[in-house]
Amino acid sequence: MKYDFDSYLLYEVTKATLYTAKIVVELDVPVHGEVLREAARKAFRRFPYFSRTVRTDEHGAFVLEPCREPICVFEEGETVVLGSAQTNGLLFAITFGQSTVYFNFSHNFCGGCGAMLWVKSTLWQYLTDDGYAIDSEGILTSDNPIRPEETAVPDPGSFPQEEVIGQYTGGNSYVPIVDYLPYMTNPAKGGQVFYPITIDRSALMQYARDNDGSPNSILSAAMFRMCSRMFPNAKQISCGIICNYRQDVGCPETYRDLVRILHARYLPGMKDWPIEKLSTVTRGAMYLQMQPELSRAAYRQVAAYREQIDNIPGKVLKTAYALNNSPLRSGVKDTYNVSYVGNVDWGGLSEYIEEIYSLTEGHLFLEVNSARDKFCIAFQVLNRDGKFVREFVKVLEEEGIPYELGDMVESRLPQIELG
């Protein structure tokens, strides 16, 4: 790759697909704006690899440049436009409410795992500056130097030569395109919403143990049960499960976004199967596709795709190639997706975090985080009639999984402006 690793996803940004994200952290203490503003700026200086702006060079390529301006912090409500004057040209910004901090960022830099480094640092800095005594164990503070592992990039030349033993062959599944069309044709008219769902951690983990499962496989199975009722004529339904493959390509601690999709396929005859059996099918599919060989093959594909972008002259042609050849866009089509960031170690911050939700673009997309003694699920949809979430929680009720369902919330994902 000729240009910065973090710059290539920007070629795929469109009016309908922005690749932006927001992490919502509900605290059990009030947020004081001025304290947060100074703390956020102090914490952000620890992450110079995030503190960059975008320009287009003479070859039409996106270039990331260091930025000395501070990260912007303002009250939630205003539409956040990353990369604009509103955010000092940065692709990161923070907004806040009464007891909530919203972390807005562009996905080209990182996903949930990488962003949590910044989230934890900012929350620790804010709470300590606001007078709370919190151990810094596991937190990247301003005193911590940047280690090479933190910014590592895979080297495909170092990968072993190997053959993939097996992989997903199920092909595309039913996609509820009717739900997508109004947004895709006019994204400015109405945006995505989510329903916050919390499930007691011990209750879900006990249910998973009793039903041959994990949080990923149980939620995937429950979503299939819901979809089989909502789409009774679908010939095939599948779940796209987000898999972080940093470890497989030799960069286990990098902030960079290295993910691929695992697919679990379900057929109409499975609609009445018990969750235990569906979970076993899901886990089997996941195990088949979790081979390190597949991860390395996926990264080789990404590297070749990006090198081809380097060879194409002009931004118009680079963008056209990206939109037609991106591994993200050309992969298998799934009916719904599940993404579980995993067990983030919040350390001393845990007693101050009430709930946390990750928001990304997607319809029938579950983003799962854990906080304190519960799982926090953002049930993301593009329509607002509540039919999908009502059917989903009905499945939870049938399985005896206790939950709390919140009111519909506007996702208000950040916009993005590229020069």
C-alpha cells in the first residue's frame, strides 16, 4: 500500500453509506461540559494516529495529515459533521447530554475494539478531573507511550503459505430490500433508529451454557427465529457475525480495524428447531470459518484491492473502482448481523458506567456491549414501526431470558465531509 492504511475506506463513502459510528456511554454521574471538554482534549493528545485531517493529493488520493487542533466537544443535538470546520477537520468528535457521553468517529480509523482505547482514556481523564479517584490500571493515559504493537499493520509477506481447509459456501440470503429502499434513495429524509435492550449478564451466560452456546450464537439463533416469522417466504436466512482477526495476522493489539464476516446459514425447515440446536448449527459454522488461514486470505485480498486503488489515477476513478470492487461490498449478503465487541476490561471505570451502546450503519443489526452486570444491545433498524424488535423480545420471553426494552432512540450517526 502506497498510502496510509487508515485512508482507504474513505473511497467507499457515499451519501447512503458513510461508514461512521457512535459509542453511547450512559454514566451514573452527571456530565459537566467544561470539565469534559478539557479532559477530552488532554486524552485525545494521547492518540496522534486519530488526530489527523484529510486532503486530496495531486494524484487524487486521500492523504491523512497530522492536526494540531483540539478535538471538539459540544452538546448533543447538533448534527455532527466529521471532517468539517465544526470538528476542526478531525474525523473524531465528542458530544454530551445530562449524564451521557457520545463518541463520534469515522470507521476508516478503527472499529469498536480500537475506539475503546480512546473511550476508556477519555472517560478516565474526565472522571478523575471531575474529582473521582479511579485506578488507571488498563487505561492508556497521557503518560503512557505509544507502543509499536498499538499501531501495527499486518505484513502479508510474512504469512505462511497455506491452503484453506473449508469455508462458507451458502451464498447470498434473503435481504429485506423493501426496508432499505426508502433510506437508500433519500438518506437525508430519515435516519436509523435503535432500541436499547439490556439482558442480565449472568442470566444470558447461564442460558448459553445450558444451550450449547455463546452470546454470539444465542443472539444469532434468536434473530433467526424472529426473521423466520417476519419473512416466512424466505428460502434462506443467514446471520453475518463480525469476527475480529487481528490475532490471526500478527497484530493482536493494534487499534486498526481488521474484521471479516462469518456466516451462519438457516433454512425454512429450521424455523421450529429449539434454540439449542440452532445455536449448535451457528457455532459449527463459526468454527469452520474461524481458521487463521481464512483471516490471512482475507487480508491478502484487502492488500491487493488497496494496491490496485494506488495504481488508478484520479479520485473519480479510484472511487469508482472502490465502490465496485470493495471486499466489504462484494461479499456474501446476509439477512441480519451481530457484532459483539467482547469483554472490555473497564477496570475502575466500571462502577461509573451504567450502559454502553455501539451504533453503526445497518438494518437488523445487533451491536452488543457489556457493562457492569449486563449486556447492552443496540437493536438497529431503518424502519420505525417496532415490528422487528417486538418479535425479537417475544423470542426472548419464550426462552425465559429476562430483558429490559427501552424506547426507540434516534441513532443520529455523524455525517462526514471529505474535501
